[in-house]
Amino acid sequence: MTPPDFHLTERLGPLILSAPHPGRGLPDAMAGRMTPAGRRQLDADHHVHALYDFAEAIGATTLTAQWSRYVVDLNRSPDDQPLYPGQFGSGLVPTETFDGETLYLDGETPGRDEVAARVARYWRPYHEALARLIDATRRRHGYCLVWDCHSIAPVAPRLFEGRLSDLNLGSFDGRACPAALAKAVLEAIPAEAPYSRVLDGRFKGGFITRQYGRPADGVFALQLELSQAVYLADDASLQVDPARHDRLRPSLRAMIDTFLHEAPRHV
């Protein structure tokens, strides 16, 4: 049976939680063309959607991708324009892992026609759903909030130097969300929380934040890139550490609550 492209739970609040990268689904024919590194899928945003287990309590809509980012990256432009020109980027249809391992066996790298077919088959349904949800939310409330949920390994030398901050909030330098609102969201993290944090540092927001964040039209978008060190276990299981999740939850909830409560002042 073919899995769904995404899981959608639509609720009536003004917030949409988008998670484009936790999926690990690979079509059988595609997986057969990939290297062991490709099938391991270490670059997924492992279980990041599960961290927002308070979504129902706040009336937030959740949209969670099921296919792997190796099938097609939902947080990249369909014309594959780089997010950060001059820096390494994995691209619309990645051919290497973040660590530089090859994803495809010899002679199996997707060509231009296959990339276009993947965009039509896997990329467009997610974005059509997200655009529909944003429009419906704006009609209901007069504005819409988009929170793009991401995570990444704390050290990825090809992507950034040194160790990543624990909580990386991106507003596309204020173009996807008013700067004062983004600043308030970051400052909502309790001072005693044991996390480093930054606004519009290495991660300023990907395609989803940049495409859909339109403050002049009442759509405010933020991307939170979490270091996986703040919620995954230290072993190789890539599973959520319950104690770390419990420690992180108040900070996540404070950020989200501030986004919800402060946004109407900026409409």
C-alpha cells in the first residue's frame, strides 16, 4: 500500500505547524537505486513533529510530510535556487548526505526529467495543501501564523562551522515575520532554560518561510531549527529522549504561545 504524502490534522486556530522533513518514506523502486547511506536517512528531522504534542491543546493545524527529504526536499524552491548562495546546500533532490556520502548507486542519479517528475508527484501536493490551509486560516481569522518545524545534527561541518546553537529561529531577516514579533518569540524562552539561542543566524528560514511569510498580507512565518542534541538520545537509536523532551517542552510552548498572543498586534 502506498503511504499518504502527508498527515494533516486541521484545526480552527490561527497557527499551522508545518514539518517537511521528518518523513522516512522511500518508494521501493527508488530505495533499490540508493546506497546504504541513502537508505539510512540520517539527515531526516528525526521525530521533530512529535515535540509539538501540545498542538491539539492550542488548536493548531499540523501538516507532516511522510516521504523522505531524499525523494524531494519540500523546503527548497521547485527551481532549485540555493537558499544561501556560495554555501553548500543539499538541493531540491539531494545526491549526497550532509556528510558528503553518495546517495545513489553508480548510474542511478536522478536526471532532470526525474527531478521534474518528483516535484510534480511529491513536492506539489504538500505545497498545495499548505497554501490552501493558509488561505483558509486567513479567511477565518484575518491572519495566519506558519511555524516550520526542523531539526539537525549539532555538528555538520559541510553546512556550518563549529557547533550549532540549540534553538535557531529564522524570520528571513524580518521579511517573513515582523522583526519585533520574532524577537519577542525568541525572548520568550525562559532565561533559566539551558539552551543557546539565536535569531536569523545560520538558519534564516528555508523556502517555506520565505515563500509563505508575507507580513503585509497578514501571514507571519517562522522556522525553528532545533539542534537534535536537545531532544534525541545520545546513542545511535535516533529516538527521542523523554527527559530531554520534558526539559525542552516549556521553551517550545513559551515560544509558540508568544507567537500566538503577540501576532494580532502586528496585523
